[in-house]
Amino acid sequence: MVYVLSKEGTLLMPTNRHGKVRHLLDAGEAKAVKRCPFTIQLLYQSTTYTQEITLGVDARRIRRKSH
């Protein structure tokens, strides 16, 4: 997962398209701003459209250590 910031620094949609991210970095159209979690900032104007996302956690999948 790569997090993406706009030119102004607002959070955009994250991406799993690592090839596209590498292309943007190599072409000088983006810069890495954070290594963990890996975050890039676009160096060109883009739309700031984002989708609403929901985080789901399945509590039944939590395993407890037996002592």
C-alpha cells in the first residue's frame, strides 16, 4: 500500500499500483516523503476527489495466546 499526497499536501486515495508509483518517482512527477508507511507526494496538480472508505475488523479472527 502506498499513500499519496497532493501537491498541496492533502491526503488522496492510497494505491497498490507499485509500477505506477515507481514510474512517477523515476519521471520526477512525485517524491517520497515518508518511508513507513511509504508515502509519496505528487509534484503536479491533480484532482482532490477521494472515495469514502470504511475499515472493517473481524473480531472473531483474533487469536489469543494460551499461557
